[in-house]
Amino acid sequence: MSRTRTRTRTRTRTRTRTRQRRPIILLRPVPRETPLHRVWAGTKVLSAAALSVAASFAPSWTGLGILLSVLVVGVLVARIPRGVVPTIPWWVFAVLAVGLVLNAAGGGLTAYVRTMLLGVGLLVLASLVGWTTRLSDLVDALPVLFAPLRLLRLPVDEWVTVCALALRMLPTVRAEMRVLFAARKVRGRPGIRTPAGWWQEVADSVGAVVSVSMRQVRDLGDALAVRGPRSATRRGPRSAIRPPLRLRLGDVLTVLVVAGACTAITVWG
């Protein structure tokens, strides 16, 4: 009897773990040592932007196939595990199914499917950049990416500082959001509510998030007042200590692959 109960408990725990939803995790790199992880962050950002523009202006089946091929190669090279993909709620599939039926009845099934595939491809492309890029590397790449805008006499230093602060504050905000959602789960799930009750719950959640964000902004403002705004970035936008930019073989291969894919999408798409 004891063995049977132990097996039953083990099976129940296994089913509970498998049914547990994987949350959406943004801008958290997968700890790997792959050629795609070693590519400079600016190269990945520019490559993702070029692929997005090329596929958006030519969303044909050929262009989508080329984009899908590049994404598959990138995922395989970066060795992205399956566990990083979040659990998609059922209502997302329900909405997509309703749109599929409506477009099929109206004669726009082909355009709808291509639009959905393009959206999924761009989402995976952005996620691939986040899975293979650390926030610190992305912050260091911002001054180089924004450097051409100095010719137009734009406030590049201020933009870089704001972007660096936003990127560096994302992990803190994410941790506060986890604490908030964990506290809501501890309270338990209430019974069936009216739409007004759901709206009140959404309003309470938004208010809590705004309160946490305001507290983080206040603490950050106090820290900047003591240390100065240049402490937001590691070396400062115009610091002479910044090491020179060195492109590796992976950067060259990435640029060649993306350039070839964009050319093929433009010509054959």
C-alpha cells in the first residue's frame, strides 16, 4: 500500500509540474557558449532590423520561407532549448481560429495566414536576439549604433543614457512584477465574477504596478543625484576608455547570411 501511495504521489507531482505554465520571459539570455552568443550585440540588432524590414515589405511565401530558414539556422546554432518558449494561453488560439474562419468566409485566407506567419517570424526573431544577448552588451552597443545621429546634431548622449537606464532597470522591474503576481496567487482565486469585478481586478493590478514603478524611479533618481547621470552607463557615451570595436568571424558570417537573405527576399519575394 505504501509503495502504491508513493507512486501515486509521484505521478501527481509529475503531472502538476508538466501542467505548470511557463511564463513569458523577455530579455533574458540563455546561458550558452555558441557562435551566435559571441556575435556583437549591434550586429544582431541591425541584422534583425534588416530582416524585419525586408520580410515586412515582401511578405510572400518565398520571403516567409527564407525568413523561416534563417530563424531555424539561428535557433540551431544558438542551441536554444524548448523550455524558453512560454506557454500560450488557449484564448490566443481561439482568437486566431475565429479570425481564420472570418477570413476564410471573406476570401482573405491566404493574406491572413501570411500575416500570422510574418508576425510569428518577427516575434521569434526578436526573441532570438534577446536569448543570445546580455543586457550589458546591448547597453554598450547603443553609443555605436546611435553614433551616426550625431551628424544631425541630435541629443545622442541623452538618448543613450535613457535607453541604458531603461534596459538596466528591466531586471528590477521584472523581479518586482514576480513578487506582485506571487502575492496575488497566494491570495487565492475568487469565484466567478462579473465583468465589473474583472475590471476592478485589472485596475488594482495596474495600480500596484504603477506604484512599484514609481518607487523604483524615486530610488533611481536619488542614486543618480548622488553619483551623477554618467553612472547609468558603464563607461559613458564619449569616454575614451571604451575599447575599440572588434568584429569577429561570427559577425562577418552573420552579416553575409542576413545580406544574402534580404537580397533573396527582395529579388524573389
